[in-house]
Amino acid sequence: MVVTLYYIIVMGPAGSGKSTLTHALSSWIEDHEMSVTRVNFDPAADSTPYTPDVDVRSYINVKDVMSKYGLGPNGALIAAVDMLVNHISDIKNEIESFNDNYVIVDMPGQLEIVAFRRVGPLLINYLTEGRKSVALFLIDSYLTLSPLSTISMLLLSISTMLRMGKPQIIALTKADLLSSEQEVRLINMFDEEFRCDDLIESRDIVDIELALRLCETVKESTIDVIPTSAVSGKGLDEIYAAVQRVLGYGEDYLTEEPSGKL
């Protein structure tokens, strides 16, 4: 049976927990009787907490590029991502051969390479052509403990969304490491009643007017921000619901279309 295939592109800075959340979310999807293809899209990954169904390292590996061309790690990663253009058709065919409900693509953490250079969006657009897709942007909760840090990270997510051209959901990862007080304060920052004027109390603002304008822009542009924990499973059902609002128009995928495998 042929099923409708949806792509979830997992993005975020290095260390934000992309591979860990890919593992947790894919397991959650399978636990709810749907099928998922796990894609490692990082040619420099040393290891992943999941076994990739499709792995770009079988096409291009950063260590091989370093050895062959005498490049350092950063230069080799740039070259490797560029070289994926030659294999993207085969990668897409391999992904779609699984005929699963969902494809979760675990992207590299170097956003300057995969989002802000021309080739990154081209690769993802080709991969998802003809399919519904959504970006899941991860932010380490620890980096949002101050209003200014939160605004900075959300600006990065907005910039990535503009470059990738995909609807975006924001997940605050590692929420299990926050105290209940910290989590409440963090969630309140995304409430409509949060006043950007409160930023003035911070002593490390160089340009208060700029900070206030950026804060208002972020508040207007940010819709879904979901505290999550890959360890406890917190927020995984909320991520699924948010994905459904974007891709399935709010309908529960399980009741609308069964898995082609399970």
C-alpha cells in the first residue's frame, strides 16, 4: 500500500539535541502504530543514538573527504555537503523505497553550512519536492534562561526558517534539566502578556531600542514553542500535534491513514 509520506526536518545549533530527539520522536511514532524512516543527513556524524535507515555517510563521509583532499574538519564538511548534490536523487529514492508514514531528517548542527549557504536549502527542497514537510527547530533550554539569550536563539530560528522556506515548529530541548520555577519563567516569556519593556532591567544591553524592536518581532513571529525532553518523553505528543496542525490540517494521522508497514 502506498501511503502519504511526510518529512520532518530536524534542525538546530550544534549540541541542541537533534539526534537524541530524532531517536525519541521516531520511537514515539512507532509506538503509536505508524512507521518512520530515520535519515542521518550529517556526513560528519561520529555516531547516532539510533540506527539510520538512510545514512548519507554511505554516500559521502567527511573523514574520507579530509583524507582525499587534505582539508580540515570544517572545510571537509562544507565540501561533503556540496558533494551530496551528486547523490541527492539516490538518497531520495532510497528514502521513498521504505514507503513509511514519516521521514525524520537529522540535519548537521553547523547551520552556517546547511541553512545559510545556497546548497543546503537546495538539497532539502529537492528531497521534499512533492511532499508536505515541516522544520523542527531545536533550542537548548539552558540557552533560554535569560530574555536576551532567548531572543537571540529565536532570531536564529527565524533566520533559518526564512532560508529554508519551510513552516517551522520550535522545540525547547532538555527541559528535564530545568527546575519547575525556571520552566514556568521560560514559558511565561512566550505568553502574550509578556512585556518586552521588562528587558530594560537587564544590565548587559548595548542598544535598548534595538533589543525592544527585536523582542516585539520575535513575539509576533513565534507561534509554537514546545518544552521537550528526549529522556522523559515530555512534549513528544505536543510535537506530533503541532506537526499535524502544519501537515495534516489538525487531523490525527493514525485515524486518517494507517501505516504501510505496521
